[in-house]
Amino acid sequence: MKCPFCGSDETQVIDSRVSDAGDSIRRRRRCTGCQKRFTTYETVELRLPQVVKTNGNRADFDRNRLRVGFARALHKRPVPTEYVDAAIERIVQKVLSLGEREIASRQLGEMVMEELYKLDKVAYIRFASVYRSFQDASDFRDALKEVEAVPAPRKSARRPA
């Protein structure tokens, strides 16, 4: 670590402490050249992968794009913001756990659909209609069949007496 006062590369750590939140380390250092003291902070830097689009272009992973996608699908739907934030965080954690430098936009879209399915079936259908490029009503029918969790009650073959 370079000294911010004299630029010397020779510094030594005097004291190290973990922050209260446990997400960073505070280090007190002393320059062996000028003897001045300064503080540095060490934190984890997580790099999210590049998103590879279907056309081959690459873009930085962007939480805000996820949020916009969720907002469009959930427009005028009764889903609290906290649930959306939690869903986005679950997606980010899944992406980080993959440990890859790149992720296909298709794979990311499937993760979004999985979270929307849990949050709101109407939003799931909305997102699926754009994501899967629905062409006609039969595509909507197929998607509706996917979300029907409980089949309609069957009518009894016997007539009541």
C-alpha cells in the first residue's frame, strides 16, 4: 500500500479490526519512510458476469434492468416492493453462485420467470408473452395451462339421489 503522504511503497500494518457489520476490515498503517499514519479499508469486491445476448453482444449485468423487467410485468399488480427486491437479490445470488464470467440472457430470463411465477401468475404470463414471443392465442393458452396450479374440480359421474 502506498503512503498517501510521501508515496513510499513501504508501509506496515499497526492494527486491524473487523467492522461491526463484519463486511470490511479497517487497517491502521504507518509509513516507514515518513512515519505518518493512515487508515485503509478492505472490502470484498464481487464481479457480476457479463450478459451474453441472443445476438452475441455482451453487456454488463445490471440490477436496474432486472428491476425494470419486474416493474413492467408487475404493473398494477398487488405485489409489495420488498418481495420484488428479495426476488432480485435471489437472482443476483444465483448468478454469483454460478461463478461464471458470462451468463446467457436466456438463462437470466428463465431465472426471472421462475421468480415471477412465485410472485404473481399474471405477471408471469405478461413476462412470458414478451420473453417467449407469443404469436397467437394458443401460446397464451399454453402458458395459462402452466400456471394452473389446482385443476378444476371434476364433476361426479353419478347423479345425486
